[in-house]
Amino acid sequence: MKIDRIRAVMIVALSLCGLVSIAFAAQDKYTVKVPGGLAFSEFRGYESWQLISISHTGEHMAATLGNAVTIKAYAEGIPGNGKTFPDGAKMAKIHWSTKDLETFSGATVPAVQHDADFMLKDSKRFADSGGWGWAAFEYDAKSDSFTPADMTAKPPQGNDAKCGFACHSAVKNRDYVFTSYQHR
């Protein structure tokens, strides 16, 4: 009887050790940060933000999401009315590889996530990049983890909050924002 109790305690202890090691091995995406730039944690909850737009470029499909500040600004006509987004506006763009939908011929749908890109409007913090900070995080499905994009990414990303500034300068007249909020 005593040996059975010892075995049971050992099994429980080993099981707990296994669960703890699995928990520590899984990455908490909110701990990842672009060196010298934005942290994933600044976008906590982005998964439930409202959809701004969808896009399909080459081999990737994307959804651009906005926090409440961004959606309110779009509703007020920004950036089309010549005004800029207010500080606190945040956007997330999630890219996926694509696949054909098995149940509906001709339909293309998201498959494996490729990355997550973020924008944050803070005119004081990012005064030298149009008031916006950017971050791009590559996603690895095998490890279910994110890493900051770098110069080997497509498109190449610098390791600071200005990583999107050069590309987004093409839409300086739209407050550095490509995406439009379409009628619903």
C-alpha cells in the first residue's frame, strides 16, 4: 500500500514537471520586442479589434485591424479629410499564406499565419517618423512563436520603430496609412 502511494506521488510529480516545462517552453508573444522599437505587448488584445480592410498580395492574404481610436478616426473621415490620426491609434496587419477552400471550388482562404505587423501613432515618441512607430514580427508555426523581422524579411525590416517609415512615406499625404476603411 505504501509503495502504491509513493508511485502515485511520483507520477503526479513527474506529470506536473512535464506540464511546467511545456508551459515555460511555449513563448508568450507579448514578451517579444523589436530592438529599439515597439513591443508586442503594446498591441495586447489586437486579435479582437475591428476589421479595417482585407488584402491579397502575391502569396499572402491579410487582414488589417484597428483599435477603437483608429476606428473612430476612420468614422470621422480621417485621413481622407486631410486630418491626421490621433495619438493612440493602433493598427495590426496579419498575413497568412493562402490555400484553396476544400468545400467551395475557386475560393481562396487564409492558411498558415506568416507574420504580424503593427503601427502605433504617438507624435512625441515617433516625431522623426511621421508620428508613427512600426514593428514587424515573423511567425514560426512549428514553434508557435514570433521573432522581430529583420533585413532578411520580405520586405526587409530595420530593427527599430522606424522600420516601416521608408515604405509608408509613399502615403505621407494620407498620414502614412495605406489602408482605407470601406463602406459596409
